[in-house]
Amino acid sequence: MGLKDQKELFNNMKQHVQEACIQHNLDVMRNITEHPPALLLMIYKQVKEKSPQLAAFNKDWATQAMIQQFAKNRKYNTCKKEAGIAAERANLVCALEEQDEDKEQAENTKDFAL
């Protein structure tokens, strides 16, 4: 894109892409080719209005690349978060099962002592 020395401009464009994706409810779990063309056109249009520099790139390739990167990162973070929640839930279930076993064992010991 030729923006190596213009990090602030690049970050602003990236932010505009992210905002447009969120505003138009882009499903990050789907491949970009699976989205309706009308949805992508709305995103491209909104991004071009906020970042006219992106209009210079043939066939919106730069905007598309930014959308794909946003979706990839969001999907990764969502999956990572869900995996963490699942692991925490599994640990809680194991802890509860151990408590139940300990309680049952204590009751059996109590019954045996009587």
C-alpha cells in the first residue's frame, strides 16, 4: 500500500474498515466470498467515504485485504475466548464432581462408623 512511513494514516484507514464491518454486521466466521456482494459494496462505499485514499486501489483490493485481516483477527480472538470459557467450565465441572465424590465418601465413612 506504500504507507510504511504513514502509520497514523494506515491505522485510521484500518479503523474505518473495522467500524464499517461492525456497523454492517459482517459475520467474521464466514469467508469473505460467502458474504452477499451488496453487503461488501456497502462496506467498501462507507470506507471510501471516510478514507478516500483507499479509492485509489484497483478493485478495492486494499479494503478487501483489511476486511479479511479484521475478520481473521476477530475470529481468532472469539475462538480463543470461547476455548478459554470452555476450559474454565470443564475445570469447574471437575471440581464439583470431586466435591460430590468427597461428600459421598464422607457419608459412606460416617455410615460405616455408626
